[in-house]
Amino acid sequence: MSRRAGRVVRGIVFDLDGTLVDTMPLVVRAVAYALEPFMVPPSPAEIYRRVAGPAARCLCALLGGEHHVPEASRRLYEYAQRHRGEVDLFPGSVAVLDELRERGFPVALWTGRDRASATIILQRHDLRRCFVECVFGDTLESHKPDPAGLLRLADAMGLPASSLLMVGDAEVDVLGAAGAGAQALLIHDERAVSPQVLALEPQLASNPEAAYDRLRKLLGPAVPTLK
């Protein structure tokens, strides 16, 4: 248990992409490949800015309609499967997950990625063991920033949502946390953060490694045990 600005933090919820695993380069390339037959793909920076939530919803928004989404989805899945070995963990991600668990903090996952593709990543890096529960992009009808996913995790963890800290790299993570009454730690990767999100007073980290350091400071010094 730890405190932040007078509020007790008793559990941690992580996003996946851009927070624990460095999937964004692969995601950007896969989205561009999916869109190529139907339009000139946006720049990598624009794709990066706009991808969040289930793949079909993102492709629909980028294509401006649903007509080509089935074929674009097939191409995206094909590319992602062919290159799935290119997804790497951020340095220190497993270490901080294990440290949190060893110190008695329950840890859960709330990702916009669908269960099938997320499971491939979790299995490849042996991450599923780290989480009390997972909510994927297709677990519920709603998606971030709707707080339903975080509220479901709070229930699974046996904790009030107000005692959770949400760690993610997208503004929807902060908005979802605020909607549930939870706190948030935003990995902004040097991107500008909107005034709306800043007004919610999330903790800020410039990259995943800096976020892990903040979590360790949140934990405080380890308490020695008698043997």
C-alpha cells in the first residue's frame, strides 16, 4: 500500500502497447500495409496518433467508412502474424511487474488490443502470470475511455477503483481512470498532452522506463523481513 497526494494506492492497472511492450512500430507498419490498396496511408506519426482501441474501429476511422474494413482487417492481421516476432518488451517491464507483485500490489491489464492478438504477446513474453485479471478490447461492448473496463478490474481485484493507479501511454487511459475515480500515470513520449487531460492532474513520465522508476518510488523502500 502506498500514498500519492494523500490518496492510497493499493493496486496497479497497466495498458499493454506502448506501456509494457514496444508494439507501436509494428502496429504502424501493419496499419499502413492494411490501408495501401484503398488509400495513400497517413504518415507514421499520424497513424501513431490515431490508433487506439479495437483494430476494426481504427481502420474504419482511417478509411472513412466500413466498406473496406473486412479486407483491411484481414491484411492487418496477416501482416501482424507474419511479423509478430518483432514485438519486444520495454527494458525493465517484467522486473517492475514482478517487484510490484512481490511487494503485495495486485496488478491487472486493461488494453484496447483484442484478446487473440494480445494473447500472442502475453504468451510469447510469459506476461499472463503477472496479472490478476485482463480486460481486452473485445471483452466488453465499451472501450476506453469508458471506465467500465477499469471498474471490472477493480471488482476482480477486490479493491475500490479509487485505490487504483492506471498506467498507460494514451490520453484515453487517463480519461478512463478519471471516469472510474482512479489515479493515472501517463507515458507521454514527449507528445503534447491536451489541457483537458492535464486538468485531471495525472502523474507524467516521458517514457516507459521513467514510468517504472516512478512506480518504484511509489512503493518506497523495501521493508526488511526477519528470517
